[in-house]
Amino acid sequence: MRRFGERRAVDRVDVDLAAGECLAVLGPNGAGKSTLLRMVATLLRPDAGEITVCGARLPDEAGDARRAIGYLGHDPLVYLDLTARQNLELYADLYGLDDPRDRVDAALDRVGLLARSFDTARTFSRGMAQRLGLARALLHEPVLLLLDEPYAGLDAAGARLLDGVLADLGPERAAMMVTHEVERGIRLAGRVLVLRAGRPVLSEPTSEADGAAFRARYEELVA
Amino acid sequence: MSSTTDARPARRLAVTGVVTGALLALSVYGVFFVAPEDADQGIIQKIFYFHVAIAMVALLAFLVAAIEGIRYLRDRDPRHDEVSCICVGIGLAFSVLVVITGSIWAKASWGTWWVWTDPRLVTFVIVLLLYAAYFVLRSSADGERQARYSAIYSVAAFASVPLSFYSVRVARSFVHPVVFNQDGANMPDSMLAWFVVGQIAMIGVFLTILQLELIQRRADRALRRVKARLEAAA
Amino acid sequence: MTPSWPRQLRALLLKDLRLELRTRDTVVAMLLFSVVAMMIFQFAVGSRGDDLTDVAGGILWATLALTAVLGVGRSWVPEREQRVLDGILVAPIPRLVLLASKVGAIYAYLLVVEVIAVPLTALFFIRNGQAADLLLVGVVCLVANLGIAVLGSLLACLALFARARELLLPVLFLPSMLPVVIAAAGAVHSVAGGTNDLAEYRGYLLFLGVYAVIFGLVAYATYDHVFDD
């Protein structure tokens, strides 16, 4: 539960995310989706309740949790006045990665920015910057991916990339994605959680959800 | 809601208030009618007794504020923030009194309304600035952040108090190697008792105001809750 | 993967210095400001041609205190303006390491300013100065900067999200800086302009060291909570 002043932004949300799962968090604006994600990402402290990430209890063991989390939001979270390479090398140092050079090269290559690796991020288009942000989020090979409207700034190439990453999570990783694009959410995720005014109104696996029917139910729930 | 009808705080306040009032009256009587008048400065010197007592309580208030700040950071209970804030307010008000009484004292002792050479006086001016900034900080943030930032600053500001005092003291000690006692006349033993009474009375004033404020705020909150409920029902 | 704090500290510090070198906004502004401030003092109190040697230390540290406000205010700019703060906070960096990197950055900025401001003070305000004295003044700077940087980086965070950030920071920072001004100015005065009272100098230096330690402790106790929304 998380309060902002008198308002409860997130209330009574119970989520269990297992390895190999991808959860889509849907809901209208102001439903508390981002707040929930930020709490899991250790950026916000809950006023009540517990969060455990990969065995680390927040907020006491936040340091351990942070090693396992990769976070990507609307902003790519990169320094505009550093080059792409310098940005990733910084994060490699912050995460304590062995052979940072190779990892950075590999990450840049994966998002298709290897050719621009010596250009400052300021010269990038929005899509490229967001791709760099994706590289940053994936650099340390996080166990838990936390994404907040990640497709908002991604260009077509980046979107394809992220689709690939999410489809290919493997049995050891998990992802939690906040999005307002219902179709994309149920296509990519194995489970769906719908929030409204901070409260959960629906939580079920997507295999049971048929696109159009789900859409109709969703509209009804959030109206 | 039991807190709206909880009579214990009000009763505690009554007790504190009465005791404080009695002690205050006693100490005023003692200082002005029983204590011997100082040969040089006459009646003005009597202010000195209250000046020191008020200064001590101001520092006490700031210490409590810092401690409550730390407690807030530990468990994020807004009550600690509330107490911390009130204590800073009381401390600030008392500090103003310290500066005013100090100025009067300076006029009586040295003939001018202000001196930069008294470490205590200068420290309290710095204290005024430090804790006025506390309220500026509070007004710049809301909600949880306001409480958290205030708590952090209350600790930092309190650390500044002894540092300010000693910086002025050290500076003065190099200019006037003989550290003369600027407390004025040494206190005769007969006066010590009255001084202690006065000191306790001042602490009582602090506690009384603190309790008064807490009760007032609680009542405010209860009133707002009732209003909100009425509006929701309407 | 093993994050080690020396590596993180080095990376963060280099990042800040690198960014500053690229844009040079902060340091240039601080330098210009400090020179202008000294001119203001000169014209405000020295127009009659009086010998200002006695107050040179005061002028220097009044200038540095005000200049420090600029530097401190700018210390979090890369994270704030470029919205990178979340990325840094999500990484497994102990908050104290984050603080230390900002302390290092502010310290560096102050040092750059002092390299120019101290000789300038000697040039403008001290008659019959000696070069050796400048070294002693330099040591004062080295010690005082530490306390200033620790205090500043802590308070800068408190002002980080405020609307009137540029106004709030001086209000928070300067009152707590007063002991530093008193002690540092006193230390410079004790060695500048002919009089060399080393006992006095040491006393002030000791005070500045204690100041840094005490605020270091305050920061250590509270820094984890600054970003703990």
C-alpha cells in the first residue's frame, strides 16, 4: 500500500511473480501502475505491506534486490552528454561486471548501436536513445525486468528487439510490464493484472483471454 | 474514534500547565524580590537568570527535535515528525527571546544594544537563521518528503549549533587570550536555588506549549475527518 | 557480478568530472563569480585606498562561501536535468558511495576556483605578502573544502526537488557555512600579511577538521534516507 498525502495510490495489491513469467499491468491513467512498478524497483517505499524481490526483502535488503533488477521507463535514463559507450561502461562499473568492454560491445551490438557507440547520446533520436536505455537495462543480465511503458519511445527496430527479449525470457527470468496498450500486453505476457484507482480488479493468465472478448471486459472494468 | 474523546492528553496538559504556572510565579518572585540586587547593573541583571534558562530550553527543544527527526527516519511514524516540527518552532521562538534579552543585557553591561563578541549571543543569531531555514525547507516539500527532509535537516542544523558556538569562541580566544567569564557576576549560592527553579519553570513552559500544540493539531485533524465524512455522506 | 564500491566511486566521480569537462558550465561560472565578488568587496570597502590586508582572509572566504553555493547547486544537475536519477538509484550503489562521488566533485570544483582566487586575493588585498604564506592558505582550503563539500552535497539533495531550488539552497547552506567562514577566514588572517601566528593557525585548522568530521557523521547517519522515497 502506498499513500500520497491522503490518497492511496496503490492499495491491497497481491502479486506473485514466478520465474519464467511475464506479467502485464494494465489500467487507465492514474491507476497506480507506475507507482506499483516503482515500489518493486526499490524507487519507492511502501507505506504498508511487504515486497520481496528475488529473495531480498525490501527495504532492508534493497541492495541485493537492485543487483537483480533491470528497469526501463519512459526515459532511457542515460547521460545525454556522454557517448553511448561511456554510458554503458559507467553502468558496467556500477554493476561490477567482469570484462566490461566485451559486455558493452555485445549490448551495443544487440540494440544496433555499435556504429554510433562513440557519439554522445544527445545526438540520438528518441528511438535510438530508448534503445540505448534498453541496452542499459539489460546490460547486467537482470533476473527481473521492470518496464514502464517501454514501447512509448521505441522505434520499430527497438520494439522488435524488446518483443524478442520478452518472448525469450527463459525459465530463469521474469518480467513485469506496465502498459496501457491492452493488445500488446496480452500478446506478450503470460499473466495480466488490471488496476483501477489503485486497486486490483482483475488478475488472470492470458492464455484464457481471447483478444476481443478481453478487450470488451477490460473496457467495462475500467469505465 | 477514541482519539477524539481521549481525555488523557488534556489532563496531562492541565497538570503540566498548573505546575509550570506555579513554578514560574515562584521563580519570578524569587528573582525579583528575594535575590540581592547586583551593585553595578541593578534590576537589568535579573533578566540574566531568565536569559540563561530560556537559552538552555531552546537548545533542549532543538535537541529533542533532532532526536525525533532520527526516530522518524527509523520508523517513518508521522508523529515523530510532528513533535520535531513543534519543537523547532518552540526553540525558534525561545531563541528570539534569547537574542532580545541578550541585547538588553548587552546594553546594560556594555552600553550598546549589540555586540559581536559574545559567543552565546552570536550563536543564537546563527541558530535563528538555521531554524528559520527549517521552515523554508518544510514549505518547499509536501507529504512524506517534507517529513523526511525536515528530519534530516533537523539533525544537520543541530550539529551546526555547537560548531557555531565554538567557532566564535575560538576566534575570540585568539583576540582576547584571557577568557573572561561573560556570564557576569558569579552567582551567589543563595541565588542558585532560584536559578534552578527558574530553569525548571522554563522547561515546564516548553512542555506545556508542546502538549498544547499537539492537542490542538489532533483536534484539527479530527475536525477535518468529521468534515470529510459529512461531505462524503451528503 | 560483484559491485565493488571503489570501482563504483571511481566510475561516478569520473563521470561527473568528464561531464563537467565537456560542458565546463559550472567551473567557469564559479570562477567568474568569485572574481566579480572580490571586485564587489574591493569597491564596497576599499575605495578609499585603505590597506585591506587584515580583512583579506575574510574577503577570500566570503567570496568562496558564496561561490560554493553555485557549485553545490550544480552538483546534481546531470542527474536532474538529464533525468538519469532513477537509473542511478536502481543500481546497487550504496547511497554513501553516491554521496562520496558528489563530495569529490564539489571538492574538485572548489579547488579549481581556489587555485585562481587565492593568488588573486594576495594580489588584490595583501600588502607585503610572502609566497610561503600562500601555501599555508592552500592547506586551509584543502581542509575547509571537505566540510563544505560534505555539507553541500547533503543539503543539495534536500533542495533537489523543490520548486524554488536556487533560493532554497542558499537559505539552507549558508547559515551552516558560517562556522567555516569564521574559522577559515581566521586561519588566513593568522598567516597573511606579515603576522605569522602558527598556534592560532593550527587552532583554526583543527576546528575545520572537526567540522568536516562532524558533518561526515551527520551525512553517514542520514544519507540512506535522502533518496528513500
